[in-house]
Amino acid sequence: MTEQTTVTDDPARLDQDTLLRVENVSMDFPIRSRGLFSRTTGHVHAVNDVSLEIRSGEVLGLVGESGCGKTTLGRCIVGTNAPTGGSILYRKDTGDVVDLAAMSKKDRSAYQSEIRVVFQDPFTSLNPRMTILQIVGDPLKNFASLGRSEIEDRVAHMLQRVGLSPTHMHRYPHAFSGGERQRVNIARALVAEPRLVIADEAVSALDVSVRAQILNLLRDLQDEFNLTYLFISHDLSVVENICDRVAVMYLGKIVEIAETDDLYSAPRHPYTEALLAAVPKADPRLRGTGRRVRLSDEFPDPSNPPSGCFFHTRCSYADDDRCAHERPLLRTVAGVQQAACHYADELDLAGVGTEAGQVEP
Amino acid sequence: MPQPDVLLEVKGLKTHFFLDEGVVRAVDGVNLTLPRGKTVCVVGESGCGKSMTARSVLGLIEPPGKVVDGNIWWSPSVDRAPAAMTGNGAPIDLAALDRRSERLRQIRGKDIAMIFQEPMASLSPMYTVGDQLTETIRLHLPMNKREARDHGVSLLRRVGIPRPEQRMDAYPWQLSGGMCQRVMIAIALSCGPSLLIADEPTTALDVTTQARIIDLLAQLQADTGMSMMFITHDLGVVAEIADEVIVMYLGTVVEQGSVDQIFHNPKHPYTRALLASIPTMGRGARKRLPTIRGQVPPPLNRPPGCPYHPRCDLAVAGLCDTADPPTVEFSDGHRTRCVLHDPQTLREHEERMVRTAQEDT
């Protein structure tokens, strides 16, 4: 191992139950002009000074509209994108804390098997020219000590765990349905026994009945392998179902983070309220009930974000003075929740439970 | 003959695809009715034939697919139908028309309009919004260029696009996904259709955008009195917008009823299972979801008898796996295709079982 070149931080920088802490992470993508002498004409701030911690054994949800930077943040944590600023503190199973963002690519590869991803699209994320054995066994190649038959055993065991028959391991992806491919995806992510799994829209492309199966499977595997998930999704009903805590992202920033039940019953940020209000209620008798909050389609340009609070251009509660000029910081509201809104204490926002009537089971 | 308040009646529609591997029965005996001035949602998982049913209505089935059987009775209101075309406004069988015939072309895009799932992919990036909008208008309505452009601007304004005069000269790639879908809706509405078929119009959009597009479609439907056939797999959307619901499974309609009947008194085991397997907001975090076991069978290998019986917990051995289920109609118009609601067939089956058991002894 390359222990001596690894940046080891003071373990006290992380709480004992924190697995990973993202600290002031930013990810800027340059915008280049066209032509022979392309110059950088600006930056898209996909992730903008984000801090957030993932506790051991929890499922942390990350929600927001497309383009809010949730996938980029996930990619920074996995290491497919090198953040342009900030640190990603990770607690190893020995208890030592390392900064993944400060490492060289070579040093980082040692952690590749510990932080894994399940991708969104089951049809494009599997190589059609590799068998299931090759796909699922690929992460195991990092362990030089494993022989061919050992890899096969591990793959067979993993396939069984995700509900696929090990006898199918010599088949190619085209022989499997969408739900089965997503199980292959999950098997590939888990075969190297990771500690943190980033599920990036892992169930969004699936049909309703298959989605429920995969959600239950993710939960069972979490209990069995003692996993921690970062569950990135735009579907708030799925997020409520699986997550312990939820972080809401808007234009590269975290605007609210709280325990799932608190966030859904009493949101503290107007953007969270608008997101919750936009989810269709699965009961025709509730049609027209609850507060109608609708956001305009005009998503601000992430390369040139609005002044003051990023959300003030679409917020129905914003004033021209403070919201337009002063940037709100993420702060603790009502004891447990954190929200980045100047008026988080005063606003009376509607959540899910605060609407008329409960949905019949 | 269809009822007077029925705009479209599909009877025994079969659309098959003739592939080298065999015949895929994408639509296999669909019966449904679209009442005038109502919104009917067609729900089902991918591969259940909901899109193919809609495409069959419009004559958009490409080889190797073919409408092999059935009738599609289209009865436009008397004042709308030119007598020369329809013969005194009598219902026309769209299934009998050639898909390239002049008659079908006059109906398609004018009387029956369609919007598709991927707004970005359905608009050409080579032409401006105005070009694509006025093309449809000038094809079907007697307007010159100037009038068509004015009509187009008013349509864009109607679907909630800000600064419509400027947007007429914009290219689709300069607009967001939500804006593109609004342009698609404007094109569909341009000739004042009697029926709007919307095939997953909000699936590719963010929840916040989806909520606004659904509001818009509901508003337009109420204003114009057109009928809407809304295809979706999202039961939340159904609960928000539908008057009637059609549930499809493997090319057949398994249940049709009012939205309240479907959500609060579902009859078919598949409808019940589908409703149970969606996560509903407000139920709290970390609840296990009931699932439907197994998966949708491959299209080339349909199970005999009731297509749902291999996944059904209530399937009757010797009955559901051999005979096609009967369509049972309840007094309130609610219809389902399941033998469990047909006491006579069940009784006969039981008697038969008793008899064979006695003969054996």
C-alpha cells in the first residue's frame, strides 16, 4: 500500500459516527469558446461550496431538479470528478481519516472498492460484450490474490443475493430485462464489499412493480452488509420511502438538510415546499387539496447565478431587499433541521403531513 | 355502433409485430371507450401495449407491425365533421383506413393530435419553433403565412410561453425541456383537435415542470372541451388528472373504471398490486413496499389463459392458466377482465373439479 503518501488527517476532524464528510467542496467546469485558440470564457459552478456529512449505516437522500449538481457531487465523492476545491474526509475501517480530494489518482484507487456506484440506466451501464461474470467480477480483479475460481464463487454468491440465478452468469446483458440488469448493476457495486454505495437515480428508469422490488432489495442488502447509501434521486416519494435523512440541492448548493420525517412534514426552505407540492398525490380524492405552490420553468443559468439567495428569482416569499442581496447560509432552524433561508424561522411552509387528510392505505 | 357520447371506441384491436423470432402480440384484443370531453388515463408497465394502442388509433404503426384485427370507431361531433368526408357524421373505422390515405391524414394532426414523451427529440433542431408550428397550421387550416404566424404566437401565449413573438424564431435547443413540451402542446392544439393523445408527456421532465404541464393540460382540456387520452405509468399523475382510467397488462385491458373506482375500489388483482407497490408520500420513512412477484413475461413468450396468472396470488389453478378471462361489467360501468368476479364460471369450475375428483376415486 502507499500509506506514506496518503494524506492522513486528524481523526478528531470527524465525529465518531461519520463515515464521510464533504467539506466546502466546489466543482467548476470551464466554458470554452469555440475555435482554434479556445479560451475559457466562464465557469459553470456545478457544485458550489457544499458541506455535508454521511453517517455510518444511514441512507442519505440527495434531491433536486436536473442540473442542480446532485450527480456531480456524487461523482466527486466516487472520484470520477476531481473537485476544484474543498476536501472529502473519509474514515477508513481502521478509524483513520483521509482526505480523498487531496490524493493523487494512484492513491485514490486503493479506495475504489470501498466507495461504489449504482448507475441510473440499466440499458447503457452494462457493456454488451461482456458476460455477467465478467461484469460483476471486474471489480474483484483489483484483488490480485483472488484466483479465477474464487472470483467465480464470489460472483455466484453475489448474484444469488440480488435474486439472480448463478447459472446465468455466462450470459450477456441483452438476455436480461431492465429489472434484472439493475440487479446486475447492484451486484457489481456490492461484490467488492464496499462501505459506501452511491445510488445515482438507481430506480428511476424502472417500472413501478420492479422499482418496489429493487428498493426492498437495496434495503435488505444494507442490513446484511452494513452499508451506507447516498441515494441521489429526483423522485421524492421514493426518497421518503428509503432515506433516513434528506439533503435538498439547488443550483449547486445545499438549501436544506434534515431527518426525512421532519423534512417532509415541516419543510423549512421554500424550495423544499415547492418540490413537495409538485409531487402528484396518489389519491384522486385529495385532488385540489393542500397548498398549491408552482415554480416557474425559468431555471437560472448556473454559470451566472442570481445575486443574494440563488432561489430568490423563483421564490414566492422573497423580498427585494435581503433575499436579492444577501446570500443565506445553511444554519440550524428549529433545533434539528438545517436550512439556507433568511426567513426559515418565520415562514409557515406546508409539508406533506400538514395537508388535508391522510392517504388511505 | 358506439354510443352518442362516445368519441372513440376501440373494439377487439390487435396490433402484432411480425419478427424473425416470432409474432409479438403488442396489442392483443383491446376494448376501450373514450367518452367525449373527458380525460382518460391509460396506465401500465412498459411493454403493456399502451403506446401501441395509441399509435394504432393514429395509423402510426410501422412495419413489421400491423393492425391485424379490430375496429377503431371514430365519431366526431356532427358540426365538426365535413359531410363529404364522413358521410353525415357517421362513425368512421380508422382501423380500416390505409395508413397513408388522404382521409386518415386529414384526421391525424387535425382532429386527433398527439404529443410524445421526449419533447427534445420530437422537435427538429434544424427548424425554428415558428417553422414547425406554422407547418401544421398551414397544412390543415386555410391560412396564409401571416395569419398562421399570428395564430402561432397566440398559441404559444396560451400554453404559457413568455415572450412568444421572440420564441417563434428560437430553435428548440435554445429552450428548456419544459418549454419544448409546451411548444409540442401548442402544435398539437393548433388545429383545435377533438382528441389529444398524450404519450407520457411529463415522464422526461422534472417534478416541478411536470406539475405545471399537468396543470396546463387540465386547464386546456376544460377550456376547449376536447377529449384527452393520457398515457402514463405514473399513478400519481393519474390521480391528479384522470376522469376515467384504463389499466393495461400485456396487450390487454384488465380494468376500466372511473378514477375513484380504480383508486378506492380496484377489482383486478393487478390493479390492486400496482397501487400497493407505489411509495406514497406521507406514509413515513423506511416502510417496506409490497411487491408483485416475478416480472412481466418476455413479449414472445406470453403465458396462456390470463396473461397475469403467473404473478397473481389469487390465480385459480386449471382455470386462469387455460381459459381467457371473461370481461365482467358491474352496474356502475366499472369493467374488469378477471374470472374472480364471474361467480358462474367459478362455480362451474368448482363443480368440474369435484366431479373429476369423484371419478378418480
